[in-house]
Amino acid sequence: MELHDVWFVLIAVLWTGYFFLEGFDFGVGVLTKLLARNRPEKRVLINTIGPVWDGNEVWLLTAGGATFAAFPEWYATLFSGFYLPLLVILVCLIVRGVAFEYRVKRPEESWQRNWETAIFWTSLIPAFLWGVAFGNIVHGVKIDRDLEYVGSVWDLLNPYALLGGLVTLTLFTFHGTVFTALKTVGEIRERARALALRVGLATAVLALVFLVWTQAHSGNGKSLVALVVAVAALVAALVANQAGREGWSFALSGVTIIAAVAMLFLTLFPNVMPSTLNADWSLTVTNASSSPYTLKIMTWLAVIATPVVLLYQGWTYWVFRKRIGTQHLADAAH
């Protein structure tokens, strides 16, 4: 296996890790409107991800940085062609981070309510737009002979990509719902389990249509295996949720995300951005990659740094592993 192939796999792993981890905290952000009935319950939801949401975003920064260094042509075409949706995602992530920190800085109800509303929308919008973006990457976009995107933003809003956005939105919400059931106690835990069933069923329908469409368009034997694993894991997550096995349900919803993202990258390889104008103009792991020397240096750096990051993040989740409920909140709203 060539180094550019290795880095394609590593970037796929980084995106998978990002969607697994950021997926549930996007979902929890959406649940602040769908599940919480009052301010204490909103505080419980936000507290479940309070210690980890910023660490989850490190995976996005690493995935973007790795793409820039390993596949500069891919990075350039992606970020120029998808400039507007990626800018919206970036603004949402900035506002979301500010909302988490500023929400508790003042005791007024209107102040906290406005920041909680910001958390909801800045969780929902990126959860949808990431699906739109990856739907376009997999399905192909208008790339010319100079390896530049020549379409418009409206070309990105095609039926396949919009369906991909609905899939990531519902899947992340389901992932966040089972995470909430895993991390809370009391009535909110029971309602999270009930909501997980409804959201999970909607996710299953949308995901099945999207993944079958993907397989029919550009699938292969390996992607078909990933499709089967994704669907089976989602069904098993629903069964585990109904049985009250929140840990298994969360793990299986994570497997669903892992298998679904793996399927997308398996259908994509060896392309990184297919051209719908001419297959010969597609960006591939070969024509979009950096020099072998650059990839070699990056590989050694990754070997050294990755275990440290994984150990630290794993330790963080271990420290904040206990369930919480409204009875664990401090009396003061701020």
C-alpha cells in the first residue's frame, strides 16, 4: 500500500472519529429543544457534554489539517467549491462554543434562553450540512480539467445530498438520544429512551434509502458489507434501547456511524472528489496527494502524537463517566 493510500485511510478514520464523537454532542444540542421540558433539564443535557464537546472538535481540526497536508489539491477544491456551506458550519461551531461558555455568565432567564436557542440551532445546522457536504463528495461535483470546482452553491443542494443531510441529522440526533439515556437518571432518562425509538425508526428509513442509493450509484463488494453492518447495527441499537441496555445501544449506534462513514469512503476510493463532467478530471489519491517525502514525515508525526491524544481523550471520558440528573445541579442558575 502506497503512503497516499495510507493517508486516505487515516483521513477516513479521523472523519469517522469526528462523526462518532461530535455526532452525539450535536444530537444532545438538538435535544435541548426536543427533549428538555424546563431549564434544569436543559442544564442536565448541556452538562452531559460540557466536559467533552471541545475535545470532540479536535478530530475535525485534525481531519482538516491532515487533508491540507496530505492532499492539498483535494483541500483546495473542497474548501473553495464548498466555501459557503463550510463557512456556515464554521460560524455555527464558533457561536456554539461561545454559547456553552457565555450561557452561565449571567443569571437572567432571557440571557440563558437565548444562548440555549443558539446551542440548538448551531447543533442542528452543522449536523445537516455535514451530510450535504459528504453527499456531494461521494456522488460527485462539477470539476473541470484544471481540477477546480465550477458549479454553484445551488448544485450542492441536489436530492441525494439533501437526503444525506437528513440522514446525518437524524442519525446524530438518535446517537445523542441514546447517549442522553446512558448519561442521565430519572424521568429524563426514560423520556430519552422513548424518544430514541421514534428518532431511530425515522433514521432507519432514511439511512436505508440513502445507503442503498449510494451502493447502486458507486458501490462495490466491500461497501455492501459496510451497508449491511450499518443497517444491522442500527436495528440492534433500537432493540438494545428498548431492552434498557443504554450502553449497548450507544455502542451500536456508534457502530452504525462507523460503518456508514466507512461505506462512503469505500465507494469513493481511489477518488477523493469525483467529477461529474468527466471521470478523467476527478481528484484521486494519486493526483491530489503531496510528495512521498511529505507523507513520510506526516506518518512519523502521526505515529508519535496519535496515542497521546487518544489516551488523553479516553481519560477525559473516564473521569466524567457518571450519570447525572436534575438533583445534581447547583442551586444557583449561574
